[in-house]
Amino acid sequence: MKVEFVDLAAQYKEIREEVDAVIADVINTSAFIGGRYVKEFERRFAEYAGAKFCVGVANGTDAIYLALRSLGVGAGDEVITAANSFIATSEAISQTGAKVVFVDCDKETYNIDVSKIEAVITGRAKAIIPVHLYGRPADMGAILKIASARGVAVVQDAAQAHGAEVGGVKIGAIGDCACYSFYPGKNLGAYGDGGAVVTNDEKFALHLRMLANHGRKDKYDHEFEGVNSRLDGLQAAVLGVKLGRLDGWNERRRKIAEYYTRELDGVVVTPRVDEGVKNVYHLYVARVENRTQIAGELKERGVSTGVHYPIPLPFLNAYKYLGHRPEDFPVSHEYKDRLLSLPIHGSMTDGQVEYVVEALKGALKKFPAV
Ligand SMILES: *Cc1c(COP(=O)(O)O)cnc(C)c1O
């Protein structure tokens, strides 16, 4: 049997007729930039994410960058984020001219360790970017409390967390805003790049929309210089079709995660499950010893796996200039060689899910933790 890590071809088979029809309609009506599909998707995605407003942008990295810019973040400021993320999070901070301040991750959730945030907040801090890593919401209660006490904004990196909730509330409803990516492999993915910012703050949304569209409200009436970062009509049309299926696909991911955890608990370290936290399992990340051998053995058996992420952000060459040492981020450092992402997506069959468990158990027998 073969199990792909992400299987967008299988997903397309489920939605082919609808997708082909809307793509043809975008082309027939020349609704390429702006237009009915973008407007309709923004309206529906705001509602889905639990917010009043949604601004479609070109990609998830831009979503974070534009959100920070619209909050007035720039040179001389500091923005705090998690050491364990994809580089897009910290790139967006640097793009504004602000300084990136990393915080180590929690031992059990792999999200930003909220007990270590206070220690790095200075008078220059303007925002915190919690990353809802692997689809699991960060500890938002604690983060919002720290942020409001210190007068800093909360910009959520929700690129892996479409549909996630805390305490029964969609994450788009909390903080200053939530930033999404529609990169093809995300829980809600376009057929190219795309992103969005959702917020309940109308003024912020209006400013962000102008910033993303050359600083204009009307065609040639530019209030300031912005950038060109728009969600295009073809992507919005595809996303609109997929949005109708997202809850179903997320539910399927959660069922697969439940099965993995039931079968693998005690064999590997499975993701922690907390009351009141709705994880949408963008990734199912297990902790193992002998990761290289186990991933190799799984590959032999036809199962693709991933590593998210092999090098914590502070240790990348890109951030050498910050002069961080392993002991500054002990948890991220300790786990960087142990985290292994198993295949999980909405189109996996029961047979595939069971096969992954059998293959992993076999690999662990061959390479036991000692
Ligand atoms: C995918 C991702 C992004 C960036 O999204 P793009 O659309 O690829 O720019 C940002 N943060 C995290 C955590 C991501 O996984």
C-alpha cells in the first residue's frame, strides 16, 4: 500500500465537477481580480472563522506582514513569536523592519510557552504572534491576558488552524486578528497561493484592504503607498467550493487523530488532548526516538512522513545574526530530532489509516527506543 503525506489528487476527485464549473465561470466572466467570487468567499470565510471582516490577500506570509503593518509595527519595534514554526512567521516580522523575538515552545503542546513570554517583553514590544502549530490553538487565555496587561497586539498565525476553536469559540473571534494561509496543502488550500486576515475591527480591516491594494479605496485615488497582495478570483472560486467541505474534512482529520492516538499511545508520545481546545490536526506529530531510521523504514513500507520542523527558527542560518545558542531554547532544541509527522488528511481511507499504524509499529520493533 502507498500512503501519501498530502493527497490533493484524491481530494480533487471528490470535488472535480464543482471546481471545474467555477473555474470555467471565473474565466467566462473575467472575474480574475476582485469580483464576485472574491467578495463571496471573503463574506463566507469571515463567518466561518468567527469574525466580522475578512480581507483576502496573496498568501499567508503577506497576511501576517500586512496585519503587522496595519497595526503600525515597523522599524524600532519588537514582535514576539514562537521558536517552533515555519519561517514565514518571523519573515513577516522582519519585513516590517521590526525585530524578531523568539520564545521557546512548551514541552507538551509544542506551542509558544506562555510562561516565558513576560521575560522577553520590553517597552519596544508591539505584538505577539502565537502560532497555532499543527492545528492546535495556542494558550490564548494566557496570551490575551499578558498582551492586554502590557498593551501589545495579538496577531494569530492561523495558517495551520482553519476551523480551530478555544472554549467553544472560533479563533477568528479573538485577539486583534487571525492570519490564514491557503497554500495548497493547508486544511483549506487553494490551487496556488492565497491568504486572508480576519478581524472584528472594521477600521483595521479597511486599512489592511487598502494596504494590500496599492493604498487605494477607489481606482486611482491612492491615500498612501501600499503593496499588491490580493487574493485572485480563480483561487477564491476554488476556495469557495472547498470551504463547504472543510468541516467534514476537519472532522475526518480528528477521527484519524483519535485512531492514531488510541493505537499508538504508549508506543510513541502522542499529541496531548485538552478539554476545550479544538485541534484541527493540520499535522499529527508524534515524538519518537530514532526518527531517521523510523521515517526511512516507513518510506520502505510506502508511508510518507514529514518533519515540522527540523531546525527551530532561532538556529537557522537566516537568524545567525541574533546569536542564539541551543541553551536559549532548550525544549525546541531537545525535540528537533524527535518530532515525526504522520500522514493525515481528509481523503485518507480507513485502510490507509490502519496501514500507517501497522507500519509504524513494525518500524518501532525494528528500531526500538533504548
Ligand atoms: C504555511 C504557513 C505560513 C505561510 O503561508 P504562505 O501562504 O505559504 O505564505 C505561515 N505560518 C505558518 C505556521 C505556516 O504553516
